[in-house]
Amino acid sequence: MRPRLMRLSGFTAFREEQELDLHGLDLFAIAGPTGAGKSSLLDAMTYALYGEVARVGNQAGQLISQGLPRLAVLLDFEVDGTTYRVLRETSRKGAAVTTLERLDGDEWVPLADKAREVTARITRLVGLDYEAFTRAVVLPQGKFDQFLKGDATKRRAILSELLDLGLFERMAKKANELARDARSEADLARGLLAREYAGATPERLAAEGERAAVARARETALREAERAVRAVVERERAALAREAELRACADEAATMADVLRAAARALGEMGPKHARAAADAAEAERAAIAAERAARTIRSEREEAEARWGSLASVAAAHGRAEHLADLRDELRRGLKKGDPCPVCGTPLAAAPQPRATATAATRAAVAPAGAKARATAAREAAGELGAIVERLAALAEAERESAAAAARAAAASGSAAAERDRLAHRVAVERAKLAPERTVGIRARAAALGAEGLPRLPAAPRGEGAEKWAAFATALGTALASVAESLAALAAGGRDAGARSLREARVALGGELRAAFGDTALGAGATSTEALLDAIGKAARAALREAAEAEAREAVIHRDVGRRRTLEVEARAVEANAARFHGLAGELKADRIVDFLQGEALRLLASVGSLHLARLSGDRYRLVHRDDEFAVVDTWNGDEERSVRTLSGGETFLASLALAVALAEEARSLAASERARLDSLFLDEGFGALDEETLEQAVDALERLGSDGRLVGVITHVRALADRFPRIEVVKSPEGSRLERVGL
């Protein structure tokens, strides 16, 4: 762990926020007068990291500057190239604040915000707890010599923490866990062998193999028997199929004979009927043609009259208009008197006109002018002629309707007669179709294919369309087919004993050897048909196949289990050996063995390296030794007298402690059991005032060597001669509170 930057406020003498920037420093001094707050800087560092201070423990509230409500310390530190930031605040009232962050690029990533969790994380990161940190990294006033003269048990504990010798204890614990796990695994394996694989023996494997072989041989023999009987069954089925086909042909021939006889009767009856229907249809067709011709003549007369006079509707309309004009003339005469102009011609009337209903022709002639009379006469004549034309056209239209109705009746009668003729012709064709040669020839061909011989010959079909000829042919063909049916029925009856013969053949085909091997019952001796016998053999073969498959499956399982048993036994022995090995290793790694040994060796090495430094610092007077779990000094000025370090004076104690601290800083990494132990920083806070000039020079030389080795070494002193030798941070004391100033940096 290497501190980089610390900010503190409200902390003892530092009322206002002060910043301690350690970037770029290897060896520096913190100087200032007594009471300025030099040691408080180390207290602030341990408070930030662990929440504790040597002089007040975890009661940090006692360190709040007088009159202020709270203190706060922020510390940036680096571990393995990663920068972390811890912040702790303590208030006189209210909850404390603790956070831990990690620098990721340009951003701070939160890691924890609970005091206990933050302390635990920092302890893991630094690799030292508070006790070890204040005895190996930060050596505060009053505790500088504790590693030298302190309790041996605590010294060993600090050394174990510093050098991560707990690794061996963890290894012992892990070895014990592995031993327990291995024993449990071995017990499980042995239990599994006893429960699951007790029957997985070579003897059982051989027995199941024998069962499978016997069943497989039986299945093979039964399949051979099945094939032999199946051949007989196939022959039986072929014979029965021929018999059934012959019987079907006989039935079809008999049925066809009945059909042909019925067709002969139908043709004999329908021949005369068809002739009469043909004659009736011809007569009806002639009558329909005559009616159509008469209708065309009347239609022509109507068309000529309409061409001359117009249609009946137009002539009737003209006649109505003429009648209307005559009536209108009479209406215009009403109300006229003598001397009035004629409403038709404008001539003055000689007398008042009389109504047409009472006026006589003479009166009309007397009172009307000559021109008017002529026009009236012409109008009446025209109306009469139109009336006659209307009557003529109406008569022609009526005659045309009657002739059309007669043509329709004649056509319907012709159609009915033709339909009856065609119906009878169709029935004749249907009956003739029953005499088609392919139907009868097909029956005879099927019979010949089945081996029927000597069948009666069939008559040839006649030529022409006469129903009587076809009726006679149908009679002869029906008689011939009836004879064929009798012959086929006789052939079919001859194969009825094929089933019994086949059963006898099947039993012979099984062979005496097979019966002797498996017994008649197993081969279906009680079967009454070849199908039943074949089914019995098939069932026996399938049963043998199942038995063989089951035996082979059991054989495969036992074979697999035998292999697994062997493997499991090997694994169990290996696991048991591992359990014993881990158990032995755990015993060797006990703290009272290897850890005690390593602690003792480390202490002896530290004493040896520390002796070199102490010899230089003491002018070759003292050397350090470690004996009986305590440090002692050898006084070369007094005949190499060995005495306890507790007999040294204050200055001598400081030199011995410094020599041991330097040795610890130099050798910690090489002595550590892991990469965890790294003393990258060392802070000293006392003792330099008791050194003479020569010894002080030697102490400075030792510190410079530590600083040049990549460590951060900080010296807190009020000795000006020492402070002036290094870049320093001055702690300036004032009534308003202390402040920090960088000098020579």
C-alpha cells in the first residue's frame, strides 16, 4: 500500500481542510514544532484506513477540533497499480460516514459504504490489519519498539499477518476439507459398490450370456420351422384362392345366363313395340310439317296487309282519330245561330245548326254550305274504310294465333312419338349390350387361366339390327353359359379338401428333429389349421426372441456394471489414498509445525539482517539475535555479552528498532508466503532526537537506502538537522489551526 493524497479537516490541530500530496515522493520529512500536529497526520492515515487511532482507539470523536461539529479524512492510496479512495467522517452528533471507491479511468466506482465492510476490504487490499499496520508500516510514538520488545505471541501474530503465513493455516484447513470430502466420496463409492454393483460379477455375466445363446438358437430354429410351414400355407392359400375364383366364375356364369335369358324375353317383347312406335313417330312428324306450312301462309298474309296498311295498332289509332274528328265537328255546331260564321269554313250560317241526333240529312244539307258537306262526307267515308281495315287485320292476327297453336300441338305430338320410339330403341340397345362378347369371353378366359378345360363353346353374335335375331342369340348364349357354370362348379368342388391336405403337409415339413427338440405342444400340435399352426410357431419364435433380447440386455447391463465396478473400485482406492494424503498434509501444515517453523526462521533472518543495520548504526557495537522467542543484543564492547533488548537505553532502543524496521521492510517480500505481503511504505514518528550526530547520519543513510528501493519513507521529526536533509512538509502552528506547507518539493 502506498498513500498518494490525503485531505483532512476538523482533525485535532487541523481545523481547516489541509492537503498532504505525496505524489512523486520516495523519502520525505514531516517537520514542525512540538504540538503542531505532526503525529496527527499518521493518526489521520490510520483513521482513514481502519477507523482507529493509536491514542484513542475507535473513539475518533475525541479527535474533532475544538468547537467544530465534525472531522473528515479522505485518503487516496495505491495497491498493485490500482488507486482507491477511502473517506471517513465522524460527527459530534449524527451518524458517521464511510465510503470506499476505486478509480476506473476518470471515474470513481463505489465499492462499499458501511464502516465494517470498508475496513474489511481495506484489510484484504493492504494485507495487514490495524495491529500489524501500526507495527510494520506506521510506527507511531510510543509503539516504535513494540515489534522489538513486545509480546512474543503478538509479534508472531503480526509476522503471520505481514508474511501471510496464515496461508498455511488456510492450506491445512483446505487439506482437512479435502480429506473429509475424499473420505465421504470414498464412503459413497463403497456404499454404491455394495448397493448397486453387488451382482456385477463375471459369473452372472457368463450365465446371462449362456441364456441369451440358448434363446437365440431356439429362435433361429423356430424361424426355420416358420418358413417351412409358411411355404405350405402359401400353397394352401393359392389352392383356396383358385377354388374361390372358380366358384366365383361359376356364379358369374350362372348369373350371366339368367341375365341373357331375361334379355331374350325382353328383346322378344320390345321388337314389335319398337316398330309401331317408329311408324307413329313418322306420321306425327308429317302432321307437324303440314301445320307449320299452314302457319307460314297465314303469317305471310298478315305481313303483306301490315306492309300495305300498317300494323293493327297504328290503323286502330287512325280510325279512332277519324271518329273523334267527326264527333268534334258535331260538337262545334252546338250553340251556333243564324248569321254566325261557320267554325269550319268561316261562311256565315243561313240558319242555326241543329244537334246531330235530331237533325235529318235534309236539314243538314239545307243549313250547311256545299264545301262543308263534301268534307263531312269524306270524313265519314274515311272512318268507315279504316274500320273495315281494322277488322281485316284483327281477323288475320286471330287466324295466325290459331295456326301457331295447331303447329305447336302437332310438334308436341311428334316429339312424344319420337321419344317413345327412342326409349324403346334405348331399351333394345341396353338389352343388346348385355350380349356383348367381352363379358362372356372374359368369364371363359378367367376359367381357362384357372386351369378349367373342356368347357362348352359359346355361339357367335349375329349381324344386323333385328331384335328377333338378337333374342334368339341371347337364348342360345344363356344356355351355353349355364353349361359353363355347371362345369366350373364341379371343378371348384374338387378342391375342398385342400385345407386338410395342407395341415398334414405342414406337420411333415416341421421335421422330426424340431419336434424332438421342442415338443409337439410348443409347435402347436393341437392346431386345427395351417394358419393356426403358423400363428403358434410365430408366437413361440417371438417369445424366444424376447427371451434372447432380455438376456442380452441383462448381459449388456452386467457387462457395463462389471466395467463400472472395476472403475469405481479403482476410483475408490484412489480417493481413499487421497484422503490419507490430504489428512497427512493437514497434519504437517498445523500451526504448531510449519507455521511455527516459518515464524522462527523469519525472526532469525530478520535478526540477522537487522544485525547488519544495527552494527552500522551503533558503530559496530551491537548485533541482534533471536533466541527463545525473544530478541536480544550482543554487546561486542563487553566481550560479546548477550543481553535482552529491554536493557538498552532509549537511544539504543530506537537504533535497534530502526534496524529491525529496515530489515522487515527489506525482507518482507522475500519472506512472504504469497504476493500479498508488500511493505511499500514506512512512516517513523520518534527517536531521532536521542541520536548523536554520527549515529543520526547513519540512520539517515539507512532511510535513504529504503527510499531508493522504491518505497515511500516518511520521517516525522522536530529535529531540524534531520528535517533539512530531506524534502519536507512543514506543519505550521497557529491559533487558527495548523496548516501544511511543502518545502523543497
